[in-house]
Amino acid sequence: MFIKRIDVCMGAALAGIIGCCGCSKPTPDSGASEPPAAFDVSQLNGPAALQQVHDLLDLGLRDSGTEGLRRAADFITQRLEEAGVEAEQQAFTDLTPRGEIEFINVIGKLPGRGEGIIMLGSHYDTKIGMPEGFEGANDSGSSSGLLIELARVMAAGPVVGPEIWFVFFDGEECWKRYSKLDGLHGSRYLAGQLIDDGRADEVEAVIILDMIGDKNLNVTIPRNVTPELVKRVFEVSGELGYRSLFSLFSMEVGDDHMPFLEAGIPAVNLIDFEYGSSPGRNDYWHTVQDTRDKISAESLEVVGKVALGTVNSLLCDPLGFSGQGAVDSRR
């Protein structure tokens, strides 16, 4: 991912929409129907998510276009299927600074009983060309392990209205510098496929997880996201007692949420961009210091519960403007 300074503050956009959100429970005399089925947030297990992270890291580096990446794709596919989630590997080639490279998105799907798609995503590739000893524990091990645990919990839950997609993106990391030909390959490809298939309008929301395992958790949501989704995240984190761990970042972040925003799909990026040796620093990012001892089950559980609670909020009260004005950003 990359960061970019911006001059416009999201505060004004959020000021008018911060408020109370949640499913109101029907009273015995109201005659109202039962609220929508929701997932049990208490079933999200931080230690189980951390074990998934360790198992993924044990496979070694996961650079795009390598055997290590393919091993990781097979591992994720197997774990999704073991959880009862139908999984597929979406292989495609894309032009990069090193020529045509094969990428592999792994997509798990839970069927719905109505219309729409809610997507939870993480990239699983590691930063390219890192030295011996690099693990990529937080970037991208933490979010990938948590996404497997979210799939397990949600597969054991109720069948809800929209389909639930768990997408593990390949090619988020760039070779040289982020551009249309370098980085965000998997998310750009899937967003384009949704447009080509006429399904972009079906996607109610995309929740991207990245770098969320830091023991000193501080989720810094970037400015280039859908404000209504930030509202939901803040509300849910407050209800769960974690509001102090979620804040707005002072800059934009280039990550896998961007191709979906460009396609007119609501998206939010849950990322902790302060991953370093002291508060406010990010000096472990893309270094050999990004090791498994820096991440914790507690942080994974916090972010997992907030992500799951945000899905519940969307089930109760859909945004209502998914995919409007979809634009093909590939052109």
C-alpha cells in the first residue's frame, strides 16, 4: 500500500452522519417482524486467528508469481473448505514491470437467501524482493489469518440475506511504484470482473483488512473510504468497547479498497498504519522486523469482532447505494 497527503478533511462529511445505528428489537405489541439474522460476534476467537497466521507464515514467503504464493493459495483454499466455505482460485495474468505474471485470488463464498454481496478482503502476498528472514507477519499474515477465522465463524452462523465473500487478493504489493501496471492487481481484476459480469451493483460493501495484528493496536482508517462505512465501524467499535482503538488517519492510503471505490462500490479499509518501534512510527513495515512476535491474538480479536459487527450492522440496515455509478477504472 502507499500513502498520500490530502487537504480535504473527512470530518465535515462524517459530522452529519455520526449517530446511533442498530437493529431495533420488536416489542410484543408492535407487530413488527423479527430483526434480520446476525452473526455471533462472541464466537470470533483471537487465538484461533493467530494460529492461522502462524500456519500461513510457516509456509514461507508469498511473493506473487512464485511457488510460495501458490502454496499459500492452496493452504487458504483448504482452510476455507475445512470451515465449510466453498472456495475457488481465480487465476489470471496481468502486465507488470517484470512482464506478464500469473496472479491467484482465492475467493470463498457463503450463499445468501436474498440479493446482494458483502465482501471481506485481505491481500496475502508478501512484499516482493525482501531479504532472508522476512516473514510479513503483520503485512499480510495478520489480516489473512483473521479472514480465515471470520470465514469459520460465519460459516457456522445463520444463512443471511446477501452472499458473503471472503477474498484473499494476490498482487497488492508493487514491484517498483504503484501504478495501473504495478500493485493492486488482484483487487483491480476482481472489481473489473464484477463490472464485466454486471454484478457491481450487487456489492453492498467491501471491508478490507490489512496490518491489523500489531500488539499496540491503533486502527487508522484512511480518508479515501466511504464515510457511511466509517460511521458503522465507529458505532460498532463503540458498542463493543473498542472505540479508542479506531481513528481517522490524516492521509489517504492506497490499498485494495481503491479499485472498488473507483467502481462506485462502498468500501472501507481497516488498517493500522502505525506499526513501529514507538507511537506514531511505522518503521517495522516492509522490513525484517515484521515478525510474528509483534502481533497478538487480542488485536486480531478486536478487529475481527468489529468487522463482524459491521457486517451485522449492514444486514440490519443496508447502505442502499452499492455500485451506483460504476466506472471501469481499467480504462
